[in-house]
Amino acid sequence: MFFEKNKETMSRKDIENLQTELLKEKIEYAYKNVPFYKQKFDEYGINKNSINSIEDIRKLPFTTKNDFRDNYPFGLFAADMKKIVRIHSSSGTTGKPTVVGYTKNDIETWSSLVARIAAAAGVSDEDIIHIAFGYGLFTGGFGLHYGLEKIGAAIVPASSGNTKKQIMLMKDYGATVLVCTPSYALHIAEVARREGLDIETDLKLKVGMFGAEPWSNKMRQKIEEALNIKAYDNYGLSEVMGPGVAGECETQDGMHISEDHFIAEIINPDTELPVKDGEYGELVITPLTKEALPVFRYRTRDITKLTKEPCVCGRTSARMYKPIGRTDDMLIIRGVNVFPSQIEEVLFSIDGISPHYQIILERAGALDSATILVEANANLFFDEMKKQRQFLDKINYELKTTLGLDVAVKLVEPHSIERSEGKAKRIIDKREM
């Protein structure tokens, strides 16, 4: 299903021509209204006439999270505060939060883009949407709420917490779509079964729209089996808008980027040069239609790859694949570079493992070490020691042959790893404790 078919099926040439014109306009707009960018563009000798094709975006400087923090709270805003109707921000757990603002037009654009990815996932005005994201400064709850409301669906703004009540509401209200983090979706399924529900008959769920944390395709399979749904990925980040930047269609083969609103690049994070099409690198995004907060070449730190091949669904926009990690999340364990999502992919391919694990990082001298806590199913955990040893050997073998990773693996009791109503805590870092 298309929400704005004329915009979702443009030719590659039309997409790039539109992006070039919007980029020129946004450069001029930011130069006049944001002192930070005026200084940057003067330093780099940039004006709207510097852009003659989409490749010329590489002339522009990058923007980073530190730039947001250095201009805290409103130094990057281009619109007067009287035109700002919404303010969101990050949690600020590692320093000053990144603050983002929206004008009335920004909210309308944001809502339309979320409606677009929802329609691509098969959501319609006949659906009842249960949103179990937190509502607050985090952009996920409100961003998805407004967009799904725009599509005409009925919204249940349950927010996060009180899982048993969430399940009761989904059952009683007949929710057909669940919106939350993927790890919380698995927790909901686990609690529902513990409460005696038959998910296939007691719940009417058909679709899940999940995001806000990395999750592997193996985890998608676990969720789809646990909740009897199709699980769709979507992507966004507050610095460039929030959810709605990209989302999967029914093929589940990459997330369609709304290229009439965003330019996406993939760069080598070390050299900052573009990589070849189809190669993994760091995602860099430039929003083209934001009024309150124009941003240029924002370094997301997410590692992914793009394809510009047309999708069988008929959409022509570039597609990004599930990020395999973030540049600042990569682990180096005994000389092996690995992302947590790669470990997850291996673990979830092994029968007998529940979809819950944690990676404990420690440091012995100059070397980092890791212990992976794996939650086994009840039958396996209480089985004889010989079978447990064989199971651990299998996990170690798969980690070694697939990732080159030699780590300690421990089986832990079912339900012993803490569950989260938001983002799962996969890494316990004891290196600096």
C-alpha cells in the first residue's frame, strides 16, 4: 500500500534533481538563520552556487553530536522560538542532551513520513495500534503516534510499563498492530504465555513496527514466531527528525528512505570518504525539509549499507539495511572486531537458546575479555551436565567459526536476565568499574 505513490515512485533522475534543488535552498536558509552554519560555510567557501549535482554535498562539512552539545540548547535552531511548537531531546546520560525543535510544518511533515512507512508495512485506517513506547522527550512515542493517527488508525497510547496491563488492553481492545522496541515485544510474548494466553486466538495482532534499538534478522524470526505477526523495521533519529526516516515494505528487504526529504550517504568512518554502493560504512544523513533545525551531513555512527536498486514493491527510493551496530558500540575482544548484533545473530540461530542474553565486558591487564550469558530454555538448563557441556561447545564452535570469537559462555537460569520495557541492556561494561 502506498501513502504518497507519486513521491514514492519517482525516477532516480527526478529524485536527485529534487534533492539538489532542496539542498541549495537549505544551504541558503541555514546561512541566513544559523550562525553556526554561517561560520562553517564561510570557512569552507560554501554557498548555494557550490551545489550543481547531488555529489557536491561532499563539499559540505559534517555535523556531529558534539556540535549539538556545543550549541546547547537552541543554538542550532533556525526558527524563532515563537514558531517552535515542540521540543524533544536525548536522555543526556553521557553529557548534555541533544535538543531538537519542530515548527508546525515540521510536525506535519514528520506525521506524513511516519504515515508513509506505516502504509508500506500494511497499516491502514482499519487498524488499532497499541503503542508501548515511552511518551516524553524521546521522539519515538509521539513521532509514531502522530503519523499513525494521520493514516486514520485508532491509537491506544499505552506508553511503557505494566506489561500485564498492556497485554490485557491488547486483548480487550483488539489491537492489530504493536509498536515498541523489539526486545520489549519478546518480553510481552513471554509474559502473555506465562499468563496463560493463547497468542494466536486471544490476540488479534498482525503487524509489529519495531525500532529504537539494533535487532538482527534472527531476532525478527523469534518475534514473528512468538507473536504470530510480521515484524517490520523502521529507522530514525532525533537529530534529523525522529522515526520515519526509513521503513520496510512487505518484502522486508531493506528500509525505504524518504529521499524527497533526506539525502543518505555511506562513508568509511575512518577516512570519511564515500564507500562503493553496497558496502558497509557509516550512515550520514542530511534532512532537506526541516524548518526549525536544518542539519547537514549528520554522522549517525550507525553502520549499514545502501542499495539503489528498485524494489519489487514498486518503490524507487534507496533502501538501507538493518544497521549491524554503531561505530562507538564495536567491541574489540582479543583482537577481534565484532558488533553485539553479530553475536546475537549467531546465538539466535542455535535451537534451545531463549532470545535473551548479555555480554559482560571485563579487562585483565591490557586485554579486554568477554563473558556471554545465555539464557537456555528450562528443559536444557535443568538437563544433565553432559548435555549442557555439549550445548556450550556448540555455541563456542559457532562463535569461533562464524566470527572468529573465542569467549567464555555461561548458561544461566530461565528468566534470570533482566527484562526491559524499553531498550534491552545487552552490554554490561565492567572495564572501568
